[in-house]
Amino acid sequence: MAVECCDRWQVYFRLQELGIACQCRPHQPLWVDITSPNAALQLWSVVRHVSGSRQDLAQWLDHCWQLAV
């Protein structure tokens, strides 16, 4: 999944907070070491949060609230 250059550092710092090994160097792609399904899900969630439109994120949240547990 592609992450815009201006969003790359935000994703990098959030993954660092989550304890996921990653590297981000100027003018280089973000490198992430995915070692578990949980780490993959967290990466997906962080990228979705950063790159999704406000409307898409609001619809996703609304959908989650409507799920039957």
C-alpha cells in the first residue's frame, strides 16, 4: 500500500509507538517489519487512518458501531 510522502513520517512515528520495527529515511520508501498478524492489522489501521478521507473514516466507524457482537 502506498503512503504519500508527507504522511510517511506520521505513519513511521505511530508504528514506533506501537512497537513495530520500521525505518523511514528521506526520499526512501517506508520499511516495516511485519512479524505477526497483529502487526499487519495495526499497520493497515495506521495507514488507513492517515490516508483515508474524513468521510471514509466516518463511514467505517459508523459501520463498526452497527456490527452485532
